[in-house]
Amino acid sequence: MAVYAHSSPTAAEMMPPPVRRTPLREVFFGDLFSACLSVAAIGLLWSLLPALNWATLDAVWVTDDPGECRAGGACWAFIADKLRFILFGIYPPEEQWRPLLVIGLILGMTLISLPPKAWSTKLLAGWIAAIAAMLALMWGGFAGMSFVPTGKWGGLPVTLLLALLSLSLAFPLAVVLALGRRSNRVVPRLLSVLSIEIVRGLPLVGLLFVASIMLPLLLPQSWTIDKLGRTLAALTIFAAAYLAEVIRGGLQGVPQGQGEAAEALGIPRWKIVWHIILPQAIQKVIPPLTNTAIVMVKNTSLVLIVGVFDMLSAGRSAATDPEWPAPFAESYIFVGAIYFLICFGISLYSRWLEEGIHSREYK
Amino acid sequence: MMHAPQTATTGSAIRIEGVDKWFASFHALKAVDLDVAAGERIVVCGPSGSGKSTLIRCINRLESHQQGRIVVNGVELNESLKNIDAVRRDVGMVFQHFNLFPHLTVLENCALPQILSRVTPRRDAEEKAMTLLERVRIPEQAQKYPGQLSGGQQQRVAIARALCMNPRVMLFDEPTSALDPEMVKEVLEVMVSLAEEGMTMIVVTHEMGFAKEAADRVVFMDQGRVVEIAEPRVFFDSPKHERTRHFLNQIIH
């Protein structure tokens, strides 16, 4: 037996598996179903040709004169002219290096946090320091930087900060809610179920209205909580309810034997949850977690309803400038492209994470 | 009920007295008595559903008994969390399905529990882990994840992980039942060497070869009761009870 296993393989044993190449014509028109789909797709592309023409050949790319923009062609020159307004809103123009630096900080921190190997308490502390620095930069009022109230914040930094803060504040809350919902004790379970179900049962727009309009009426006059802060609170609660259910799904997927083995080894209960159960639960639900994260990034755009000046609001109000011929489509396409880049980035990242997990669980 | 030859009346590692256990209305353990001396090797066998797994899971309080007393190394198991911690510190367990932590490497599986429950410095914990991985003869797998190992290898890691905690008693819950036949031997060899070193062991298993080779006494359980306790030679050659004979006939062809 052993001799057989160690003998060098013959040429026939070293043969690679046969590869069959399917001709392209067969791929697209091989059977009736693919043929129908291919024809439909070609038809759709054909119908989009005018739009493509509008966006490229007929478009005005560079001009200083808004009058040159004409019907039938996109006015990209408008985006170039209004770029700073869309990205930073009504933040004082001479101070806009500050929000730009904030965007840079977010990008930089995100990049160094990507590989799971980098995750540590040090990194967490780094994030907390970075977020404090970002808020300080936005506010200013020290070291010669003028004070800028949150009412003047706007554009991409507001969108990014709302998404980042609401998700990162919601996550620990969601873990607590998910654990509470699976608890054997009645009170934590009841509280978790109630909060999750109530928040999930309300539309986000409703929550935002409650936070921005009703909360100040209900609270004593002396309590003034910033509008941006209240909006952030609403987004956080909303995200927490959804994330809690996703995490609960993951917790259910961890076999009972894991907790038992850890208990038998004498590991204290909360350390079992933190080191043994939660990491496995979260690994199991990366796709739905990604989904919730992407939805929440886009949900931040709803804050325009309560008058918070995020990127979408900025794009919309830029297009109302009477000097330009109402280039709403261009503005929305540009803002949409930025959202797409962020969300697609999250999606690619989650796929990469999952591949890493599969590669070590292969059997 | 049969009274076994008592090896030790004083200094017993585990004393189980009149223990009853119910799952809802199912009476899983019925007035179970068992005394295990320090250094003794006990094999527990019996048909499925006889309560043998439940019995050893009561010894480290993965299940709680509702009547009777269980005393492990002088500490009684009751509602006191301090007592439960004290018992678990001394009792290691190996499971049928290994229950290794799949998100940690083999080395981390052995090192992390030491760090979490004893606040051991990481370097010491990893050193100890490597020593025990060498002892179960798989140090070369230390950087792999459990999912990349065979069942036999995983079970040996699980034994090493339990031994890292310096237990005075080891419980084995059907350690070879989930293994492919060709991997049973490598796990039994590790268990036999452990027995030879004088570890107190309670092993729930159907491996009668192991019972003959390593056990001091064999316990036969049926329907939640201890039916017969005897030395292996007596147990296999002249079992006293009809149910024991019937069981042995079924598993030894």
C-alpha cells in the first residue's frame, strides 16, 4: 500500500483534466432560452444608444458659459463647476480643505482596516481617535480654525460620517439585542424582542421625523441635541434592529457543542461569547451583513427629508442654480455614481472576506 | 443492583451518590451510584439512550442533576458557580464531534482556552500547546485550521486542548464514534498512553478492545440505571446480568 502511494506517477496519471471550450456562438445562441435572452439584451442596449449619445457625443464637457449647454446633450461642465458644492455643501469654501482631509482620513483608515489580520484593540482605538479627529476638524473652533456649526456641514463628508457612525454605533447595540433575544431570562428577551419589532415596524422616514421634529418637543427645553446628532441616533436605532436579526441568524448557526466545549474548558461565559461564539456567528452572516451595510449607506440619503444637507441634497440644490439649465439628471447621475462606487466597494470587500474564510474551512 | 469491588473508599476522585436526572418528563438517570478512585480508568458502555453520556456530562455540569450528590475532587456540584468553575478547572472533556473551534488554528485552539480561563501569558500558553501537540504526535499541523484535518487528527487535537488545562480527570464522550474506521486506532493509542500515565479517566465507548486493554472497571448502563460494574475480565467472561449478556452478544460478533 505504502509503496504504491510513494511510487512516481505515470504519464497517464499526470494528465490534466480535459477542458472543453464552448464556442461563443453556442454560449449566446446555443439554445432557445439563451437566444431569447441575448436578443432581449441586444434590444435593450440598442434602446439605450440615445442615452449613451446624450452622455458622451452630444455632451458639453468643458465650458465656462452655462449658455453653451443645450437640450439633447449632457452638461458635464456643470458638474465640474459645482463639484465643490456637491462634495462639501455650504461648508465655508476657504475651509473646505477640512472636510477633504476628513474624507482622506476615512479612506486611509478604511484601507488599513481591510485585512482581518489588522483587526485588534489597537485598531479600534485608532478608529475612535480618528473619528474624534474628524469631528474636531469639521467643527473647528481651535488652533486658528474657524468654528463651523453642523448646520453648515454638507455633502460627501456628511454622508460618509452618517453611514460610518450609524453602522459602527449600531453594531454593538445589535449584538446586545441579538444576545438578549436568545437569552433564557424573560426580561432581556422581552426587551430585545420589543425594541427590534417596534423599530423594524416603523419606516425610517417616520423615525427620522420623530427624531428631528418630535424629540425636541418631548424633551425639556434646556436639552438641545444637535439635529445632525438626532438624525444619527435615528439611523443608528434603525440599523441596530436590522443588524440584530442578521446576527441572531448567525448565532443560531453556531453548533451547541462550541459553547459546551468552551464551558468544559472553564472559559468564563462572556469570554465564550466574545471569543468563540460571536466570531463564528458573524463569519456565517457576512452576505446579509454586507447587504444591511449597503442599504444603510443609501438610507443616509433619506435625511434630506428632515433638512440635513447630505450629498444627495447638495446635488439636488446645486442643480437648482438658475444660471444653469436645470441639469438635474447630470447631478443625480454623478451623485449616484459616487454611491455606486461606495456600495460596490463594500460588496467586493465582503466577497474577498468570504473567500478567505472558505479557503481555511475547505474539507 | 450490583455492587462493584470498591477500589477506594477514601480519596475518591469522583463520587456519585443516588443521582437522578430528568429531561422534561423523561427519567434519564435513575439513582445512579458510582465511585471513581484517583488514577482509576472506567469504561462506561450500554445501548443508546441508556444515560451514559448524560452521566458523564453531569460530572462537569454540562447537565445538572436534580437529585443526589456529585462530588469531584472534594468539591460538590450544586448551584454554586464557584464550585462549578473549580470542578471544570480539574476536569477535561473530549466530545464525540471534537467541537474544535473552526475559526482558530490548531495552535490557537490549544492556547486560547489557557489564556482566557487562566490568564496565562500567550508565550507560555503556546509553548504548552506545542508540547501537547507533540505528545499527540501532530505538531506539524499547528498552523492549520481544524477543517483541514482528518477526523482522527481533529480528535487528537481535542485531547491535546483538554490536556493543556492540566486536568486531574478526563472525560471521554464516545471519542471514536464519529471517526472513520481507519482513524479509530490513532485516537485509542493516545488514550491508552494517557491511561498508562495514571490519568483518572471515564470513557463512554463501544470500543471493547480499549476496555479490555486499559480499563480498571467496566460500567454497564441500561435505561438510566447502572446495571453492572465489574473488572474487564469478569465483565466480558462472566457477566452476571441477562441484559449485559444480551448487550455483549449484540456488539461482539
